Amino acid sequence: MHLKKVIKKDIENVLIKINPIKKYNPIIILNKKITMGHYQLNNLIKIATILDLEPYELSKIIIKNIKKKNIYKEITFSQPGFINIFINHDWLSIELENIFISSRLGINRIQPKNIVVDYSSPNIAKEMHIGHLRSTIIGDVIVRILYFLGHNVIRANHIGDWGTQFGMLIAYLEDIKSKIVFQDDSISLEKLEKFYCKAKKKYDSDQLFAEKSREYVVKLQNGDKYCHKIWKKLVSITMIENQKIYQRLNVTLKPDDTVGESFYNEMLPNIITDLKNKKIAIEKNGSTIVFLKEFKNRLGESMGVVIQKKDKGFLYSTTDIACLKYRYQKLHADRIIYYTDSRQHQHLIQAWIIAKKANYIPQNLLLEHHVFGMMLSKNKRPFKTRDGNTIKLSILLNEAIQRAVNLIKNKKPYLRKKKLIQLSEIIGISAVKYADLSKNRNTNYIFDWDKMLSFEGNTAPYIQYAYTRILSIIKKSSIPIIKLKEKVILKKESEINLAIKILEFEEIVLLIAKKGTPHIMCKYLYQLATYFSIFYESCSILFAKKIKICKSRLKLSLITAKTLKKGLNMLGIQIVTKM
Ligand code: ARG
């Protein structure tokens, strides 16, 4: 139940009756202290001014005319201009019951839209590194949440699988007589990346080699069978390895979600002709360029976006224009969200503008670039290996698991090795993911092993532990769940606070679906776990005087656990049942 929205609407309805022409936008907040009401209208004074009324006078009208009285226990005015809203406990109990019995926690599906989420998108012939972490895991949270809400979500792994580097690689592999060329064998991605670096060096220093590489690019682009076969092998070696990373990260991307740059290659010649025909692109010194007045260069002139080079090669931009056309016309996208770092912002906006000018997509298509900051080390510099290289994701995850092993060994020295490894994999990888997801994606953040693996604060271990603690309370009670038939009885302040927090879940989910900000969920789960602790400390559950109260509190605990579990699941964080 999005209670804030309900209260807002109820108040708005009263205001509209007073004067239907004006806009009010009541601001409702969830109070920390119950003395001021569970919820509060914060901008009463401003609204009163619009209506030319005294705040107190207006509050009286609102209180008298508000509908859905069953939700509200009491509505009061407080100086200088607030309306305090106390929620009816019986109504809260009914809502909790809805959450208890529903696998969707009482959240309705919404009008489905076709939403493309463009995320992860690594480049071929290289191992995934920490630069891909944010896009991959934040994108995946949004996918999970949009899917949960009932949308038709299309995961798009827009891998960099096309371009001049492939000519270079094919030429190099041939040079070193690699088995992958001559014996249709496979090599590791690690080795492939090394070859890539060597090929690049050779390309820059050896003219003959460079020429051969360029020839191979043309051949590949023209569909030459030999080149195509090697290229396919390179893509496959990379993506098999990446798929392992997705699996370890508990990310939902599957091989079928990969639609790389190469896929759009066929469309590109027509796009160029069409843009020229529509007078959007012009030829200048042999290149095809779109001049955009929306962007100015240093001289104040319209900026040119090259879409075809002199040598007839296409560019990253050309692909993204074609990709937009495809996603709208073939996939019928209503909304497209890109998770790429902020350096690509201009590139994306340019592609969007050009696609709109060409009428490939409508003006009102929802296009969003959800940017994110960088991972920094403790000295606030980009997070790198000691010798200054980017950190491979596989290495980072291995370290996370090793650190989790040390942590758990300390806590539970007698745990069997197999169990220890199983648990450490979940705890270690969750910690890395959660540390990232819990930071506002718009900012850089400092990667800190000790903090993320701590059992205190807004961390994965804290939330995972809170969950297991509730499970153990429920287990200890030895009351079967089917015996929890009666509705929750809400009396103590900590019970009511917890209940209202549980109800806030829907609001959080809807907000993330709109803004693509998983940190809101982390903060919510942290608060929920904290509210549970307060409840647990102030209300005895297993030793409650009456069995009725014991059952009610068990049920409230169970609903809390259910909400934690669902929230963690949306974050792609695995739960454990014992810790
Ligand atoms: N492969 C690109 C990179 O590694 C990201 C692709 C983002 N998506 C897009 N449609 N351009 O930087």
C-alpha cells in the first residue's frame, strides 16, 4: 500500500472541492516520532496561502471532510501549520494480513509497458573489470523490480562485438599460428586479452601488420566466412566467461539477452542513405556527418557527429541510432533505460536527437540515461591494482569470498569446509554488491572491504543476519505458520512503527521503478531491520504473557522476514537461513 499517495490523494480531494482550479501538491512525510502522527502534511501554510485561508481554518476543513475514515484514527492540527495523521491500527492489521497472505506482498501489477534495459554491455576479447560492476548490478535490480511490477522487460546486453579491433586480432592470431585459427580450438579469455594488447602494440608499430588488419576488417564486414568464423569464436570465448561472472553475481542476464553492436551492422548502410536523403546528414571531406545545433564546438559552431568515416567504416554512434530504431520499431519499446557511465552521456543524447529527427522514434519515447559514479579507493583515486591496472571482476569476487571465509571462520570455527565455502560465496559476493547498491548511483563511492563486510550498519551481512535472526525466533516458537490465523494485534509503539514501515515497501518499489535508484531499497531494508530490533527489544515474543500476543508478534516477525526477503531478492542479494 502506497500510504503516502493515498493520504495525498485524500487531502487533494478536499482541496479540490474548496477550489478546483488551483494546484496544491500536498507534501506528506512519514514521521520518525509518533507523537506528531504517523504521517504529516508538511506544506499546510503554503496551501492555506493559495486558498487565502488561515492554516488552522484550512486544517479544520480538511479534518472534517477527509474521506476513508477507516484508515485514519485521528487527524490533528499542530502549530505553526502541520496536519498530523494517526493511522487506525485495525486498518493496519488488515493491510498486514494482505501482505501475509500474498506472494506479492499485496502489491498489484501495474499497466504493463515494454521497457528495454540496456546494461552490463562489456566489450569482446577483454575480461570484465570493476568498471562493469555498477552497470551490471544496478541494471539488474531495475530489471527485477520492473518485472515484478508486471512490465514486459527486455534485457539488452549491448556488447562491443564489432569494430576495427577484430581485424587486428584476427591478423595477430594468424601471425602467432594460434590454434583457434588453425585447429578450431579454444583459448582462455585471459590469454585472448593478452593477445589483444600485443596485437594493439604491433598494429601501432608495424605498418604491414596494420594494413593486413584493415583488410581483415573489411573482409569481416563484408561477411567473409573465414574472418566471420574466427570472430564468432572470439565472441563466444568472451561471453562464456562473462556468463560465469553473471552467475556468480546472481545477475539475471542470459546468453539470449546479448544483442551486440554487430547485430545492427546490416541496418547501417540504409541508415546512412536515409539520413542523407532526409537532409539530416551531409557528406564532408568524404565522411558523412550530422551537424547538431543542440551541441556547440569550441568555436561556437554546430557540433558534427560523424556517422560514416572516409574509409566507409561506421561508428559507435551509427550503431546506437540503428539500435534505437530497432528497439522502437521492432521491440515496440515504450521506455529505454541505459546504464552506462557518465562519459557516454553526450554520445547517447546525440544518438537520441538524430533518431528523433529522422523519425525513427517518436518525440515522446521515454529515454533515460541512468548515470553512475566511479568506485574509488580509500585515497579517493580510481580503484586500481597496485601496478595501476584495472581490477578484473573475477579477481575482485575471489577476494570477496576469501575475506568472507576469514570472517566466518572467526565466528564459527567449527563449520565444515563445504558449508564454509558455500556461505562465504554468498556473504562475500553479497557484500560487494550491497556496498555498491547502497550508495546513490549518481556519486562516486569509496570501496572499503572492512565496512562492507561488517555486521553493523547498512551492509549486506547486517541485513542477512537480521533475516536469519527472525527465522530463528520463529523456529524456536515451534508454532506452525498455519496456526497463525488471527490478524496481528497492534498496541505498542514499536509494533505500530514496524507495521507502518512494512507498508512503506510498495512506495519504495515504485520509486525505484521510476528513478532507477536501488540505494533507496538498501536504506529501507536497513531501517526495517532496525525497527525490528527495536520491536524485539521492547516486546517479548516467545515469552509474551498471552498466547494470542505471542502469535500476533510471531506473525509480525514473519511479515518482516518476508519483506526483507523480497527486498533482498529485488536487489539480487541471496539470503541465508543460518549465519
Ligand atoms: N560497450 C559499451 C562500453 O563498454 C557500453 C554500451 C552501452 N550501450 C549502448 N547502447 N551504447 O562502454
